[in-house]
Amino acid sequence: MKVQAHDSFDAVGASAWDGLVAATRLRSPFLSWTWQHEWSLAFAPARRLEIRVVQDDGGHLVAILPLYEDSPGVLRMIGGADVSDYLDLIAVEGREEEAWAALLQSRGTERVEWRLHACRGPRRRSSRCRSSRRPAVWPRRPRWRNDVPCSPCRDRGDLPRQPVGKHRHELQRKIRRLEREAPEARVSSAVDPAAIQASLTKFLILHRRSRVGKARFMDERMEGFFRQVLAALAARGAARVWLLETAAGPIASFITLEWDGTVGLYNSGFDPQGASLSPGVVLLAHLVRDAIERSKRVFDFLRGEERYKFEFGPVPEPVYAVTIA
């Protein structure tokens, strides 16, 4: 195994990068060339990149560990844990351990920390939501663990079959109330890049209204990143912007990302003045139903343990932060 360190994305190339992502265990958009490259342009334009590339003896690309210098002596994963729900070594499935062995050996006597965030652990669900393989990251000094709610799309029946117990009845009640009090309400989803940009403007308004913390998060730089990366993903059929609108205007919105038979609930926004109609939960019901109707295998609520997510009966899955020193 040979390990080389590059200071630019171009040294690897988009085609080789995404070809490797397609061969990994976790084929999520957060690892794609588009996501990683756009993130570096938006949030680390002046930082030194250290993209470690692992090749086998035949010169075939085996793994990429994309890092940037956060501070002297500290390298972090490109992608940022604040906007990327899953980050990990990008490695050919089944060759993760030999890639890590080569990477760790390449460190030699370096006194540099690698801080790896949002590294996904092994799945524990049924065959549709589980891998029997060991984690792609060796957990050396795990700092914290966060659980990701993840639900298999079990059947093609009505959506109310999905939430569990009393939550199923409560969801039906909320849907009926919205239909009664806002009969003109409609759900739409933007799929192509041009439609994404138009719907994203409405999403951003709702997102910033949702609460003060979200307004601070969605600054001008973050908005630029969202617009660039979502348009690029939409061109590949990997992103959607959903809206629930009434006669008075949009009252709830979600961004979803799609990969490998999975729909990921990436971000949300709603109008607090319409909170009595529970617009977010009602719109989420439409999203889950749509995933079932399109034969998606998994609905991934992504990171965050908000109560409403667990009303749909997901199974938490571990995500780790790892420090290698």
C-alpha cells in the first residue's frame, strides 16, 4: 500500500473521487466530490488541505481521507460536522482495515491529531438496515457518541401504519385538523436544479423564522453553500426541497437528500404562526409516505434526537467522533 498526501481536490479528480464513493459501504452525498469540494470553498478557503490517498500495489485507488488544517497540530475532516451528518474514511468496501493500517503507518512520528467527526458505526437493524462488517473507522479515543434515528420503510401501506402506538392516532388527528382548517393546503416537492433554487428561497425564510438559533446558523455563507451543493445534487437526482403551502403562503419545508435506497431528512423550517396546525409533522408524514411509494428502503432522520422523529418508530444508530493522536 502506498499513501500520498495532496493539497488540492484536483490531484484526485471528481471522477476518481466519486467512483471510490460508489464502491464504499456508506455511499452518502456527504462524502461526494460535490459536497466536500463546495464545503472547502465555503468554509475553509484559506486552510491547508491534506487529502491522504491510499493506493494498492497495482496503483488502484483504495481510500481517501480528506483532512484540512484547523489549527497547528490539528487536522479535521473536510465536510464539517455542523453540516455533514456522516463523515468517514472513503474506502472500498471490505478494504477499510488495510487502508487504515496504511494510513496509521504513514503517520510515522507525526505529532498531529486527526479529529474525525460523524463517523458511522455498524447498523443493528434487520438485513435492510444492518451491516455485519466491522466499523470503517477504528475507534481510537472516541470523544462522544450521537445516535441517529433510522427507520426501514417496511411496507407500501398507508403512512399511519408507520408511527407507533398512540403516535399513529395523534398523527391522524393532526392531518385531519389541517385538512379541516386549511383545506386548500398542498404539498409540493422541487426536484430539478431550477425548481430547487426557487423553493429554497421559501425554505430559507421558514428556516430563519423557526427559531433564533437557526437564523444565526443560516448566515450568508451558509446560504451560499446550500444553494451550490443542493443544485449540484439535484442535477443527479439526489436532493429535493419540500413545501407545505396554504393560501397565506408556505408554513413548513424540508430538505431531503437521497442515496443508495435511502431518503435522509436533512433540514427543516416552519412558520411559528402556523404551529397550531402542526405543519412540520404533517409534511413529514407526506415525506415518509412518498418514500414508501417510491420503494425506498430506509428513511433516515439523520443526526439530532428531536422528539417528533421518534414518533415514527426509528431505531437509533451510533455516530462517533474519533481522535487519532
